[in-house]
Amino acid sequence: MALIPATILTGFLGAGKTTLLKRILTEAHGYKIAVIENEFGEENIDTDILVKDTEEAIIQMSNGCVCCTIRDDLRATLADLAERRRKKELDFERVVIETTGVADPGPVAQTFFMDDEVAEQYLLDAVVTVVDAKHGMKQLDDRQEARRQVGFADQIFISKSDLVSAQELDALQHRLKHMNPRAPQKAVHFGEVGIAEVLDLRGFNLNAKLDIDPDFLTPDGHDHDHGEACNHPSHQHGHDHGHDHAHGEHCDHDHHDHAHHHHHDDDVKSFVYRANKPFNPAKLEDFLGTVVQIYGPRMLRYKGVLHMMGTERKVIFQGVHQLMGSDLGPEWGADEKRESRMVFIGIDLPRDILEQGLDQCF
């Protein structure tokens, strides 16, 4: 039986998660979706749509959706839903989990990998994060949970952008891109998001595509860390200082761009590592294993397409916190440049230690 895809919907208090969910629950989109709500959310969906005083934790919606609250813990709720689906008591094809506004999505995501019963029935599709344009900057300044939600995201929706100036929106988008270059961003009004932009994003698939926003690497006058060359095609201006890979790809966007891009030294940051030499599989496995043991709790999401000795195929790896997986991808194309690319998103990760360690794995 096919696994049930699951989407985690997260975002800080008041960002507009519930508006987005209401749209999913009431729109005639033809999907049968079970929505799991953390019932201490700031404004429970049931204020508008659901019957208040029902003893039943699960409510069938008119458009075929199902809504339930987390009674015990997520694992138990997921098991209960899957059991009732097997018995044909409930009919749904996918699950959307709304976390509370102050939740760290990490443990929710880990449930899908660490719990065998859950992993046998569900497939985690993506983490979708809603950021409030009006209050987002302050929330990112003040609350690590808000920064973690951005770091975990596979897709970011920015709500309430009509309430801020173009410059403020631009500054927020720059900051979010620094924290997470993997996640596409989209400004949305009143939760009006096409269902295809929320579901089947395949953020946790081990595929050969490394989703780093190409604009993250563009050269318009950005300050490369330690003056290094960004070895990206758009950076080849003859200033590659003999580096085999470019550490500087996180290209500090904020200094030159426009006066209004103040540099926010967020603890959630990302960096990209590239290398042209093939990795030694045993050395790399040992090093990454050690890194994940030591820094796992601070590593939010990491992903890479690797050029390895001994195989003509790409090796794809990715992880969440301490959980890391890898798989063989397609063969390298005849004319394709064989280079390893990795993106790490985490909290105060020691970039220099990671880069030096990776440099020892060829």
C-alpha cells in the first residue's frame, strides 16, 4: 500500500497558518486531506469551521477533508488515523500537520524517521513555513523558534506583505535567503495559495536536485567571505585564488546591496560547500558521522550531491538533526562537471571546522 504523504505547516504566532489551513479545509480541490492540529494553537480552526463541543477528536468536513486535534502525542494520533483508514472508517489520501506557533518543527519531522510504525505508513513530504512580513523581522530577532522554523523550511510563504513597504519586504526576503537558501519564497495574500504549492513538494526526497536558489550565488558586488572566489559560473571573472572549492558561497549579501539591508547576524545560517576532487567514501562517512554526533542538535537541514571515488553515479545525502541518509543517484552526464555540492543549515555551526574536515576527506 502506498505511503501517506505528510506536510508539516509551521510559522510563528499570528503568521497566517490558520488562514492557509482554512483554505485547504474548505476549498473544493478534490483532495482528501486529514489535518492534524495542535490544539493549543493561538486560534484553533474550530472557532470558525468546526463544531465546538464535540467529544470526537476527528471531524469530517463537507469537502472530504478530515480534521482532528492531537490528543495524546503526534505518533499516537498518526497511528490512530492510519488504523481508522485501514478499517475504512476514514477516507483520506494525505496529512497536513499544523504545529503550534512556538514549536520547533525538528522533533515533528524526526517522528517520521525514528518511529518505525509511523515510517511504515507515512512519508514526510515537506516543511512549509509561513512568515509574517509585518512582524517577521522582530520575531526572527527575538525568538529562536521562529529562526528554526525558517531553517527547516522547504517552502516559505510570506504573509501580510501588503502591510509593509517594498524595501521592508526586500530586506526580510534577503534575510530569509541567508538563513535558508534551499527554500523558495513567495509572498501570499490571505492564505491564497494554490494547493499544488503546498503539497507534493518532495522536500525530503533523496533526489539529484540540490535546491539552492540560484540568486543566492549571484555576484552583484557581494562580499565573499575571506575574499574568496565563489566558484559559481556567474563568478568566473578570473578571480579564483587557486581554491579548489569556494567557501565563500554564502556571499554576505547584506553589505553592498542597498543601504537598507542591515546585516543580521542570525544564529540560524546556511553555507554552501563545493569541491571538484572526488571524496573518499570511508573518510567522508567517518567525518560526517562524527559531525552529526557532535553538532546534530544544531544541524537543522543539510543536503548534498556528491562526487565519490569508485562510482560513476552521483551520491545524494541529506539529513535532519542526527538523522542522515544517502542513496545512489543517476550517473554523471558525459559532459557534466563532477563536483560535490553541499548545503548546511544550522544554528551556529562551526563552518571552518566543517570545511577543514571535508577538505581532509578527498
